[in-house]
Amino acid sequence: KNALANELRSPIICVLGHVDTGKTKILDHIRKSNVQTGEAGGITQQIGATFVPIQTVKDRTECLNQKGKLELNVPGLLIIDTPGHESFSNLRSRGSSLCDLSILVIDLMHGLEPQTIESIKLLKKGKTPFVVALNKIDRLYGWVAHDNLNFTATMKKQTENVKIEFKDRCNQILGQLAEQGLNACLYHENKDIRKTVSVVPTSAHTGEGIPDLMMLVVQLTQRMMAERLAFVDILQCTVLEVKVLLGLGTTIDVILSQGKLREGDQIVVSGLDGPITSQLQHDPTYAVILAFDVKVDKDAQDMCKEMGVTLFTADIIYHLFDNFTAHLAAIKAKKKEENAHLAWF
Ligand code: GTP
Ligand code: MG
Ligand code: NA
């Protein structure tokens, strides 16, 4: 209803790349968590969302933004991790299709790999802007770590041999990107962010270059997509995944990218045996997870039947982020996917 002037929503950032390039580790570093070591075989098998509040971005980019030149206007970053294993191309495609901007992670020591190329194709197809994180710089022979320092500063402190090896590997990868039809260069040398892909060298182990990566992502989203990020009070959300959680039953992870949710708002989801309605018990605050009781009501049932939407029986978990969250008047079944588990609102 009331479009709020100058209010921006959080950009949705999707992390893509070949298996084991360090996607989850980079996120672990940003949110100070340790998800990666808990994964079976260290392999991500699902798509997951993390909200990074703007204060975290401010804290982590302090070494770059001392003069306060860049105003940070977004409430935070909503980052989606995807698996790099070849068998999860459906999840990569899903993540890249709903994001505003992507971080493509490439292992500096390996260069482009099959799922890197697959990811590039997805990004091109969806016309999704992206940056490259050239990860694992700490693995260069002789690298001296300076934890959490920005890239140019830590690079200055390295020996001549390290600088040469970095340059060689980096140039080789820029060449491989060119073979994929991409103009790319180191981010601080990029003169045209609309035509050239920015490359940020990082280490998820030492945190070097992570400030640069966070700053770049905020800059790009604010500069290139202010209009797209303008907050409007129209609900827009996407089901990420349906899964069974112990103690909660079947749950649905939903990304709410536009609109607001308030206490008392009614939510309607279609179920196999009919529609499921639920009311928000609280005004959502950021990054809370709410579970809803399941109830089926007649009106909603009729509405879903009319729309012919796929039906789920489920408890619902909503990941609610900040003022992202909204007011669901009706289900809009925009798209029926082949995979019934992944319905669109
Ligand atoms: P999938 O989700 O399975 O595709 O992998 P991923 O891209 O999320 O990579 P993950 O975070 O699981 O990291 C893979 C391995 O690389 C782990 O053993 C990490 O500890 C290691 N690793 C990640 N980032 C770095 C880095 O910057 N430096 C070094 N030395 N190792 C790293
Ligand atoms: Mg992972
Ligand atoms: Na991994």
C-alpha cells in the first residue's frame, strides 16, 4: 500500500561456484559461524539463507571506509548459500534466479572448474550481475596472513615472490574468464562496473579481502539497483525449500523479498488436502524463525481450488528478516515448477 520513499530493502545475494571453493566458509567468516565443518563430508547439500545486518557490514568494512565516504543505505544483506556439487544444479539455478546479485567463488589455486562454468551460464542467462571472489589467497606459497585486512593492504605486505605468483594465477584466471566471454579485472582497477566483472581476492580462513568483498557488494547494489531495491509494500516471496525438521514436521523455508508482515496477518499455503491458513502471532523482528500451527479454513480452501495450485500439508517456518516481511492477501501461483517441492508464491 504505502510505498516508503527512500527506503531500501536488503539485496538478496546468492553465492555460487564449484564444489569446495569456499562458499560456505566465506559465509562462516562473515557471520562468525562454523557451519562448514558440521556438514557431511564438508559438502553443502541444501540452499540456506543468512541475514547480515548492516551494522556487521559497517564493522567489518571499517578498514576501508574510514572517511565514511560511502553511505550504507541498505538494511543489510540477505545471503543465500548454494551447493557446488554437480548433482545440485537445480538448487544453484533456484538460488541464482531469485537473487539481485551473485558472488561467484573461484579457487585461486584451481581456476575455472565445471560448476564455475555452469554458474557463469546461469548468471548470463538470468542477466544477474555478479562479482568474483578469488578465494584461498592464503594458499599462495609464502603468504603471510594479516587477519581481516583489506586486500590491497595485505598484498603490499607480501614478498615479491608472492606478488608474482598471485599475479600469474590471477591473470591466468582472468584469461579463462575471457574465454567464457567475460571482461573481468581486479575490483580496484575496474573503471566500468557495468561492463567489467570485479574480482576480489579473498581468504575465508584469514578474513583477508572479506571487507573488500562486503563493501563491493553493498556499493554495487546501491549504485546499480537502487530502483530495484526500493521498498514497496507488496508481498513477494519465494519458497526455497520444503523439508522435515525434527519436532516441527514438514517445514517450508521462504524468502520474503518485498513487503511487510505484521502481527495478525493471515498466511495461506496450499496443502495436499487443502489450503492451510495461519495467523502471525508476533510482529516479526529480523532473523527470527516462527512456526505456525496448521489450520484449514473453508474460504481459503475454495480460493486455492479456484487457483488450481499445488498443495502442501505442512507446518510453516518463515525466516523473517527485518522489515522485509509482509502481508499476504492471497496466494499467487505464478509458476508451477516440475519439482512439486519447490512451488512459487
Ligand atoms: P560446497 O558447498 O560443498 O560446494 O563447498 P564450498 O564452496 O562451500 O566450500 P567449503 O566452504 O566447504 O570449503 C571447502 C574446503 O576449503 C574446506 O576444507 C575449507 O576449510 C577450505 N577453504 C575454504 N576457504 C578457504 C580459504 O580461503 N583458504 C584455505 N586455505 N582453505 C579454504
Ligand atoms: Mg558449501
Ligand atoms: Na565443501
